[in-house]
Amino acid sequence: MLSLLSELVTIESPSHNPAAVNGMANRVAAEMEGLGAQVERLPGETTGDILIGRWKGAASQQPILLMCHMDTVWPIGSLAERPPYLADGRYYAPGAYDMKGGIVIALTALRGLVELGGSPPGPVTLLCTADEEIGSHASRGVIEALARQSRLVLCLEPALTGGALKTARKGVGGFVLRVEGRASHAGADHPKGINAIAEMAHHILALQALTNYELGTTVNVGVVQGGTASNVVPAACQVEVDFRVSQLPEAGRLQQAALHQRSLRPGKANGPRHQP
């Protein structure tokens, strides 16, 4: 298992690099085929490909679905910056935990079944997607379709701190908020300027306040861009916002909050514009 995991982590596969994720898909597909699976590969239009491996099993019944993802949050070059190492019985490497380790667990379990009995006792489907870290938008339809056909679905995401199993995932969404102001020289023409960053600062606080831990809702302003120089009143500011929800109505609440943003400092800055 360690040997296979060590090999998989050397294949860097960030979500936004389809070619890199497909390098991972090539290796996983070869492993599936070596275990006697019927492998279906669905080409991705904007993401890496989706892999579906099927083992018929000895008995005729609905399959067990194992779900994994091949993409990671680690950009190309992370392996050089964080070389893999083994310490105190634990293996450390970018992407090893989330979730190339899960892929290795699935393949090893199937290898054991195949070597012990020639095939699993019942049908097994192994689904490996390419866009989980960026919302599973391209793979959602495939996930839902295969899940409906299965008698049991096991997602091999890594455990939480302390070993607790994940039995559900939060919904994820996001939006970009942009404020337009008016540039001016910060010294000579300061009164003529409209500071877009100052306006955005109020929005950042308002957006962060939409978090509700009791309902499992979090809002995070994660990227802020604005201004050109310290002596120029900034004419524009933009933020990227991530939100997570445990309850579907909360997604609607946050979406409405995003779409109905208005200037919080009337007369001091123009109202924000929205980019989906």
C-alpha cells in the first residue's frame, strides 16, 4: 500500500490542471484494469477525466459504490517544496491524505477480494472523479446517477481529527463581489476620490457576519484585490467569497444576500457589482 501511495503522490494532480489530473487517471485506470475491472473513462471538458471501474462480482445484485477523487488542492511544484517522508509510522506528502490514500485503500481492498476469491462476492463500482476540490460540478450528475443504482455508497474521504468518519459533506458555493469607486491623487485631490477599498471593508465585515455556526454555515472572504499605489485613492476592489452550508435553505439565504448587496456608505462609494 505504501509503495502504491508513494507512486501516486509523485503524480501531482491539481484540480485546475486537467492534463495533470489525467496523468493520475492513467495510472489509476491501469491499476483497475490489472485487477480485472471493466473501466469506463468519461472525458472532461474543463476538468480531468472521470474513471468508473466495475467488478461484476459473484452474486447478481445492486453494486456497492466506492467514491474517491483524484484531484488535489496542491499546485504543481508542491512535491519539490514538500518532499514525501515517513516518520513514526506515518507517511507525509502533498495529496497523500486527501485523498490518494483513499484510492489506495479502495484498490487494495479490491485486490484482496480478487486474490482471495477471484472476484468480489457482489458487484463493486469504483468511481474516481477529477473535480471534488472545486465543487464536483462536472462530476455531480455521474455521482448522483451511480448512487441511485447502488445499494450502498462508501466515500473514502479521510477521517476527521481523532478518526471520526465523515458521513456527509457540506454544500459549497461562492461568488465574486466588485466595488467601483473613483481614482484620485491621495494628496492633491483626495476629496474627489471615492475609495473602493473603504467601501469593500464594510462589505467584508457584513459578509463574514453571515456565518452561523449553529446551523453549520460558514462564510469566508478569502481573496481581496484592490488599489494600484498607496498614494492613489483606489478606484476598484474585488473579493472572492467561499461559503459552506449544512442545510439547503442556508444556501438560498446566502445567495440572496450576495445578489442584494448595496452600497453601505451612500455618497462615499458607488454600489457594488456582482460577478457570478
